[in-house]
Amino acid sequence: MKAAVVHSFTAPLTVEDRPVPEPGPHQVLVRIEASGLCHTDIHAAHGDWPVKPAPPFVPGHEGVGIVEAAGSEVRHVRVGRRVAIPWLADACGRCDHCVSGWETLCLQQHNSGYSVDGAYAEYALAHGDYVVPVPDGVDPMDAAPLSCAGVTTYKAVKLSGARPGTRVLVSGIGGLGHLALQYARIFGAETVAVDITDDKLALAGELGADHVIDARTQDVAAEVQRLGGADAAVSLAVSNASFRAAYDALRRGGTLVLVALPAEGVLELPVFDTVLNGTKVVGSIVGTRQDLAEVFRLHQLGRTRVIRESRQLDEVNRCFEEVLAGKVTARLVFDLR
Ligand code: NAD
Ligand code: ZN
Ligand code: ZN
């Protein structure tokens, strides 16, 4: 099978031929149809974060495909089913986080395309209990970005407290942000979209943002404060400066939801202002299997639009360049059919 492999944090990926893996007792073998390119895959391939993956590894955690074989202990999915392989490859299933609906915080979790091989390949192994069924009528090329960009922003918007009467700032209208904006609207909030490229600002308008701010030429915090400030801001831009701008755009009692993970990401906060303003700052990491099921359901009902372009896996290195250069309108998805 064809797979894109990271051998070093400083070299391009190589697309190579590897044997099709055999599923263990709890695993399924998935024939990948669509595999989304999340900015996290670039951080993984570059070793950007304090906890690094161990090369060689296959990136990819927006994998969607058909179960082709299942191990003897797999109970919940059958051969022939379309499933998604998200970032949460598996978790212990028993700790307090796992049993209280916070499996994404499990200390024993594995992560697809990071600590275990992911979906930049024609086939991938996954845990039978942690793949998420993709409902009929959801295009696999849409399901792929929903499996990380969708579920992550759906969860982050839930945590933001967005509801009718609130104003929510979405910082960064990329793969994640274009979906965050749609979820904030679904939750009933007035929306403010911020980006630094013309096509993303135009996309935000098309997707119904109530206000669009160009961070290249406008002072984000001042513009949002002119509107009355944001009740919540969701930080999805791979830029340290954008975090502080989002924080400064909040009104009293507001919530900053941190999601983007730039290399050496740092946010310095004034304690005095944070205390007196009653500001909340929360980190948000992907979402659970249940969150992803809800994301798929919303899409099946026609409530969300996935903006994406298809690419071939052989183009992976060029695709990374395109994302880093800000040339991708929202999401790139490898079509492996
Ligand atoms: P992306 O490259 O598709 O989108 C980033 C967007 O931010 C782009 O549209 C870019 O133009 C915009 N941007 C850059 N600088 C900006 C600025 N100063 N102000 C406003 N916008 C700016 O990336 P993505 O795939 O959407 O991922 C975004 C980040 O989220 C990455 O760091 C990724 O690793 C992280 N991520 C986190 C989680 C999580 O669970 N916390 C999950 C997935 C991705
Ligand atoms: Zn991701
Ligand atoms: Zn656990």
C-alpha cells in the first residue's frame, strides 16, 4: 500500500510502498477513501511541540474509509461499514476522565498520526471501539475534515458558551475556523470572523459572519470592543499575536477558548485585568466520539458546509507548503479512492 511517511522533522515526507498491516484482536483495518490535511499534521512532521512523535511515522487523523477486516474482539463495527479515524486513536476507557465524558483527557490515550500510524495511507489500523461510524449520505470527502476540524471546533464552541444573544469571535478562518464560524451560528451567536488573507475573509462573509475583520489592517480588539466586546473568542490562528488580540477583544466575564497550537505557543496575561474582568481562559482539545457523532448528524441534516479541495497523496509536500503559505481556502483532503 501507498503511505506518506515522516522520517525526520527536517526532511520532506516520502511516499512509499508498505505492507498492508494486519489488525490485532481489538483493531479494524480501514481502506482509506479520504484523508484530511490538518495543520496539526504539519506540526507533527516538523516536531513543533514539546511532546514529539517518533519517526518513522505516518501522519493523518482525519481518515475516513471502509472497514475491510476486523479482529476477533471487535464488537461494535462490521466489515463494510464506513468509519472515521479521529485524533483520539484510543483511551483506557476506565479512568475518571474516560468514564465522565472526558476521554480526550485520558493520560493513557494514543493519537492517530502521532503516537500511532495515521491515515496518510491507503490502509490504516484503528481501534474498533474508537472509530466513529459515518452516517449514510455524508460524503467521505466531507466526513474527513469533520473528523478533526469539525469535532474540535464543535467542542470549542460548546465550551465557549455561545448561545443566542452572545457575540463570538472566531480567530482564524482556516480548516478549523470555517467550521467554528458555522457552529457558532448554529448555537445562535452573533459572529465576528478574523483572518489575514483575502479569500478567507471573503469565505467568512459567504458563510454568514456578522462582522469580518482583517487583522493585517485593523486593530482586532479595538474593532470588537467598538461592537461591545466578545462574550467568547475561539483561537484557531497559528499565531501568538492572535491570542492576545482575542483576549483583548473580550468583554467582562468573557471566555477565551484556546485551540491553535503554534510551535512555542505562549500567551502572557495581565493578572490584574484577568481577575477584575472575571475572564475565563480554557484549553480545548478535539472532542469525544459522541461529539463527532453529533457533528456528523448536523452535516447529514444539511446544517454545515465543508469547504475543501481534493489532492493526491503524492502531492503531500506541496500541500504542506500551500497550507503554510496561506494559499488554501479551508481544507485539503487527499482522495485515495
Ligand atoms: P489552517 O492553517 O487551516 O488555519 C489557520 C488560519 O489562521 C488561516 O486561515 C490563517 O490565515 C489564519 N491566521 C494566521 N494568522 C492569523 C492572525 N494573526 N489572525 C487571524 N487569523 C490568522 O490551520 P487549521 O488546520 O485550522 O489548524 C489551526 C490550529 O489548530 C493548528 O495549530 C492546529 O495544530 C490546531 N489544532 C488544534 C486542535 C485541538 O484539539 N486543540 C485540533 C486540530 C487542530
Ligand atoms: Zn487535526
Ligand atoms: Zn482513560
